Amino acid sequence: MTLFIEIIPTIQNVTKIFYKRLHSNLSNHRNPLTFDLSTRTIPGDPRRRLKRKWCRDLLDD
């Protein structure tokens, strides 16, 4: 059980690092369609708050 508890924060940290890197690459992209993907919210879609963590929420930390 100890091994499992030690792995979970590491996976969360790695996920956060990779998503932030992806988001920064999208915001600097030359293609305007790809550049639009870098917004924190989906255009035309209200921000829904479910009991779920979205990838975009990692940018707030």
C-alpha cells in the first residue's frame, strides 16, 4: 500500500508538467486553428463544474 501512495503524487506532477508544456506549445503555434486550441475554455461552451478534474484545471495551479 505504501508504494501505491508514493506513486500517485508523482503521476499527478508529471501530468501537470506535460500538459503545461503542451499548452505553451499550442499558444506559440503558427497555425491559427491550432492556436485557438490553446484557450483555457472551449469557445462557445460554458465552463461546467462537475466533480471531475479537467486537463485545463492543471493550468490554474
